Amino acid sequence: VNENVDALLPEAFLAGAAVVGLLAGSWLRRDRQWLVGLLVTAACLAGIAAAAATLAGGRAYLVFSDVFAIDTVTGIGRIIVLAAVPLVICLSIDAVRGDKRETEYYVLLALSATGTLAMVGAADLLMLFAGFLLTSIAAYALAGFAKDRLSMEASLKYYLIGALCGVVMLAGIALLYAAGGSTGYAALRAQLPDASHALTALGVIGVLAGLLFKSGAVPAHFWVPDVTDGTPSPIAAFLTTVPKIGALIGMYRFAHQALPTSGVDWPLLLAVLATASMTLGNLAAFFQTSAQRLLAYSTISQVGYLLIPIAVADGRQSLLFYLAGYAVTNLGAFAVVACLPQDTPIAGYRGLFTRQPAVAISLLVCLLGLVGTPPTAVFIGKLEVFTAAVDGRYTWLAVVAAVNTVASLFYYLRWLVPVFQTAPGDAEPPRAVRWPRVAAYSAAAASIVLGVAAAALLPAGGPTLP
Amino acid sequence: MLTAIVFLPLAVAVVLLPVPARAPRRLFVWSWILTAAVDLALVIVAWLRFRPSGGMQFTERVPWIPQAGISYHVGVDGLSLPLVAMSAVLFLAVAIYSLSETRRPKAYVILFLFLQTVCLGLFVAQDLILFFLFFDLSIVGMFFVIAGWGHGPARRHAALQFFLYTLSGSLVLLLGFIGLSLAAARPTFDMVELTAANPLAGRGVYAGLVLLAIGLGLAIKTPTFPVHTWLPPAHTDAPATGSAILAGVMLKMGTYGFVRIAMPMLPDAWRRYALIAVVVGVVSVVYGALVALAQTNVKRMIAYTSVNHMGYILLALGAAGAVAGDHAAARELAVTGAVTQMVSHGLLTGALFLLTGVLWDRRQTYRMDAYSGLAAITPVFAGATAVAAFGSLGIPGLSGFVAEFQIFTGSLATEPVATGIALLGILITAALFLRALQQIFLGPLHIPAAGAFPDLRPAEILSVLPLLALSVIIGIAPRFLLDVIEPASRVLIGLVAR
């Protein structure tokens, strides 16, 4: 039994920062609480260093009674999560500064991200569920953080759907345990071929229900628009980006390490759900007037594209790269939203280019990035996904994704058009925000750098557990 | 060599970035003129070292994203070198013309240097993603030129319409590229490899869809009927220099895409659907000419003649794909004519747009009926405009005749009816140019508002006359150009006939 604590340094750093931050927050003066944000950021950066060191080691193994996998997928997933969190903190600084619960905000971010990391590495269903709970509970609190009517409603809806999906997931785990006699992926892989097919199929559907909820995919997507639209943009940015990374990587590992021998046709199920997510997300996004609600539906359709590499045989590289590209691009779009007053409708972006050209260009890069135009990161991600789908004999899925990509152009452009139109006469002066702008510029730049330098950054191979 | 030619303007733009915008206006424009001149000199060196029968030359290839089959791959052959040279000439002309630009010269010059890199890069790109990148960046650059330096109250609107229209077209194009790439045995975006592999041979519907996507994307950029509607407002509201680059260089991106991508990479599909290209071409010819005839705004009129001229190119390319009978020589002639037309249109329409800029500069209106009898006070202006207009309508002795003669002779063999209809286009353009010349330059003198109406200034003469001179040279002694194009069209015809 390998109980090598070094292997879990990134998780330990982040959890430690959450605990220390919570304690320190009680003693810090109101105007110094930003130090907790700094602490979490430092923990993330240290975690990236530790994850990169582990990744450079180039080994794949299980730790802690085989419940946690250390391999390339974990390494890259960790880096994406740990890079996304500081970006979220950067775009939150102005929004939470001076808030009487500033510490709690950063601590909740850290806890939710720790749960995400646990899902990324989980090689056991109970570990996956523990990660799911840690992510979710912190996320429910974040959704209700603003304590106004909309965010309360969002939080309640999020919580109710989450509780339902969580219970279904737990039931699914129980069924799989009954079928395979274990919750570890390796053991399940060995036992499931002999197990009852109906039991296995129901169990798989139950586990997927929880993960689909966390990733905001159809049919568990009902919370996404309300939560995204009802919460302040930094929280919406976090909730639509970070937990998704854990859920999708967790789903990939569950599907490809526990289920390949199960006889359940989960690839087809995922392909159908991918189609539904892409299409429904797009259709619903078409005529939104609120920027955050539009982004909410856009994230639903993006999850559809992200389910494709999980459904096909050789999608690991495309999944990880698309996730990285999606994370920076989506956060960049939310960062631009955070630069404007809360709840600005799309029409309110009129003349943004004249008032704040750099912010407008960042929005252009991020939205065209979400469509998938070169040279942004999502373009390479989509290209890899399409290739993986065609190679995996899911050509129809690649065609559906391509059609949806073209359709998505419509609503992203609906948002971009007013940005470049002339401003109305009584243009209000730009809001005095600094950090969301920094976040928007960095995310837009990162989106292009990731796309241009994709060759060096695409996870070339590296060992993964079977 | 090619990398230097392409990225020299961008490098200069980067050097100019830290220079304060308060620096003397001439500093910026002269650095651009110098850069464009050096770039043109480099292109001439490349032309002299180019071996016409040597296929793709000066190639450079560096892996970019090998996992996805994308590389930085550039090279020129007889189809692209003339366009590179024409672009270099036109950019130098526009740079000289810009000596009179007074609004935000720093941003203006940097933007045009960027556009120069993008336009040259597109014609040398041998990788579909590189091609697409330059294709898209050209749209972004031109958007800012029209929105920032255009005139008229609707310029923002026109710029936005141009941007959205062509950007959507480019995404359809990208979709076609991806479809093409995924069909190859090992996904690649390399144009040379894809051309050699012909990955869609015998893939009926799939090949048709890919051609539809690529064809639509290129048709919007070209533009042809019925997706030309962005062109007139964009031209009307763009500054003269922007119009010259837009019409002279950027429209060629679409037609060049047909000869570089659609025809050699999808030969089966191109042959099968060649008739569509012919029909679209002929409709563009006639419709463009008729609508141009109805214009009262001289710049809008020239914009519509561009639709007409691009129609000839499409007609020729469609005729080159028709397989009936054995007319290899005729089809080759059609392709050579199409490429010559791209060069000729670039020079002549570039000159025409710069000349109409003179009208705006002097009196802020493009209305033809506002002027009359200008020849009496501005003989050089009148002479230059007359030469450009005659060239554009295809009078022998100018480049337009060489191009259109080859197009018609080449197309007549395989598409006699269509060619016959397209000849009407020549008649109508002749009528409309003569009418415009007569209205503006002949008759009793009338100019809107009082005050001097000076003839062409030295900078204007220096920018426009070389374009016209080149057109005359091509019209009288076209061999130096045709010798470069012909071997490449032979290769292209061979590829299409596979």
C-alpha cells in the first residue's frame, strides 16, 4: 500500500490554505483580509509547481489504498484547476474587497477547488463521491454568497438538484458495488464482465447523473442558467468552470478505467448526451438578452463538445487540451462581464470598443475563442476533438458538433455586434475596476498563447493508468 | 526569403509602436514607403530568381502543431508569385498616396503595415490554417481601416457589416478545411500534401459538401452574386487607400483560394459542379455590370464593376473544370487569363479607387452629377482616370484586354453559351465607364462649391502612374508575366483533370 503523502502535495497545499485562511481570517482586520486571497493564490502556485514536478517524474501509480491515481491526466488536470483558481481570484478582488465575508469567499473557493482536485485523481467511486460532495457543498454556499433574492433562489435550486443527483449517484455507487463487489476502478474492471448487466447499467447511469450535474450537461443542466445569471460574475465564472474540470476528468477516468469491460454501451449514451447538450445549449442561447445568461447556455453547449472525447476511444489528449482552452476562454469572457456593472444586458455593451478598446478586444478574442477560431486554444481543442471523433468512428458526432459550432457563431456575434457599434450619446464613464481587467487581458492572452504554442503544450503522451 | 518579405512590414510596425504618436506625421508615412519599397525590391529579386517551370519554390517549412498536422509552410509558384508582386506594388502605391493622410498617422501606418504582412502572407501560405489565419486577420485589419479612417456617417455600420459577413464566410471556409483535413489518411493541413493526396477522390456527397463550404467561404470574399452585398457599402465608406487594398488585394484572396485550394484539392467535385461556378460567374458578370450602370455614386459604381470582373474569373475557372471534349489548351488559357485578370484588376481598380479618392479629397462627394468638365482644369487627373477606365473595360493595349481575351478564348471552347452572355458584360461596362468619364470630365465646367480644384499632386501622380504604366506594359508585352503563369496553369489543369 502506497501512502506517499508527497504525491498529494497540491491537494494538501490547497486544503491547508483553506484551513489556515479560515483561522487567520478571524484575526485579520477587515482591510487586510485580502491576504487570505493571496495565501490561496500562493498555495495554487506552489501546487502547480508540485504537480509539474510529479508530472515530470513520468510515472503512473495509485496511492492511499489505490483510491487516488497519480498519472498524466491527474497532473494536467491539477495544473488546469490550479491555474484557473488564481484567475478567478484575480477577477473577484474588486467585487469582494471590504466585504465582511471576504475571507470566507476565498476559503470556499479553495475548498471547492480541493474537492475538484479530488475528483480529478479519484480512482475509486467513494473517493469520487467525496470529491463531489466537497466541491458541491462549497459551491452551494458560493452560489448564495450574495444573499440577495436572486442568488438565494439560485443557491436553493442548485442545492436541490445537487442533492437529488448526489443521492442518485450514491445509489449508483451502491449498485455498482453490489454488481462488482468493489468501488475501486481496477477491481470493477475485473469483476464487471461477470456481473448482472442490468445492475451495472443502472449503476453507471446513477454515477453519470452526479457527474453530469456537476459538469452542467443535459439533462442535469437546469441549475446552470439560474446560478450563472443570479450570482455575481466572479462566482458564476468559478461555478461554470472549475467544478466542471473535476467532473469531466472524473467521468473520463470512471468510463475508461472502470467500464471498458462492462458491456454497457456508455459511449453511445455519452454521444447522445453530448448531442443534446450542444444543441439545447445553443438553441437556448440564441435569443438571450442577458450576457451572463447567454454565457450560461454557452457553457452548456461547451460541455457537449467536452463529452465527445470522453465518449470516443482515444480522446484523452483532446479532452485535456479542450478543458485547458475552455477554462481560460470562459474565465476571460466572465472577466469582461465583471468589468462592467453587474447585470449589464447585451445591449449595454454598445460602444464598449470606443470606451474601453482593450476590454472589447479581450471580449472579441474570448468569444471568437469559444466559437473556435484559430489561433485560439479552443480551436485546437475542437480540432483534436473532431479528429478523435472521426478516428473513433463517431463521424456523425463530429458533424453534429461542426453544425453546432456554426450555429453558435450567431449568438456570440449577437453579443459582439453592439460592442463595435457607436456609443449612445450619454455614455457613462467606465467603472473603476482594475483586477477584472487584468484577468480579462491575461485570459485573452493565454487563450492565444495556448493556441499558438499548442505543439509544445499538447500533452504528448505520458503514462496513464490502464 | 519569403518569410522576410512577409514579416518585414510587421517588424517595422513593431518598431514604430513605441514611437510617440506626436512624432512628425511624415516620419510614419516615410517609414512605410521605405518598407514597402524594400519589400518590393525583395519581391523583384525573388521574381528574377524564380524558375517558371520549377513548381513550388522558396519553400520554408517549420512544424507548428505537428499533432494536428499544422505547419508554418510557405512557398510561391506561378499562380501566387504574380499576386505577391501585384500586392507589393499596390502597397507601395498606397503608401505614397498616404502622404496626404493627416488623421492619426501612427495608428494608420501600423495598421497598413500589419495588413501588408497579412496580405502577402496569405498568397505564400502553403498550409490551410496559415491561410485561414491570414484570411481572418485581413478582415480584422480592414474593419479597423474602414471604421477608423472611412468617411460618411454610416462607416461604422458598413465596417461592421463587412466584418460580420466576411467573418461568417471565413468560418464556413474553416469548416471546409477541417472536413478536407479529416478526410486525409493522416490529418494534415498542408496544402502540398493535400493536393498530392487528393483525399476526397470518389467521396461523392462528402466531397460535394466540403466544396460547398469552401466555395461559399471564398465566394463571400470574392465576392460573387448573391453574396456580394457587403461590398458596395464597405467601399463607399472606406478611405481611398482602404478601398484600393480591399479591391486590389483582398478580393483576390477569394479567387486565389479557388485556384489554390478548391480546384487542385477537390478535382472530382470541382469537375462535377463546374457548371455552378460558370453560372454564378456569368450572373455576377451581367448583374454586376447592370447594377454598376445604375449607380450615381462613382465609387459605388467601381465597386460593382469589381463584382463584374470577379465574375469573369469564376467563369474561366468553371470553364477550366468542364470536361466535355479535349480542350486542355483552351482550359489552360482560361486559367492563365483568370490569374492575369487578378493581377490586372488589382492594378487598375487600385488605381481607380485612388483616383476617386482625389474627388473626395477636393470636394467630399462621389456623386457623378456633381461634377462636369473637369478635364479642362485637371488634364492629368482626367487622363489617368481615362486610362484606368479604358483598361478596366478591356481596351487592347492594356492589361485588362490580355486577361479578358484569354478568359473568353479559353472559355468559349467548353462553355460557348455562358461566354456569349458574359460578353454582354463587356458592352455594359464600356457604356458605364464612358458615361462616367463623359459626365465628370467633359462638358461645361461645373464643380461643387467654389475654390480651386487642383490637378493631381506629385504624391498622387507617383502612386497612380506606376500602376497604369505596369498595366500598359502587361498590355503590350505580357510575356514576362504569362511565362510565369502558364506553366503553373498547366500543372493546375493536370491536377483538375485527375
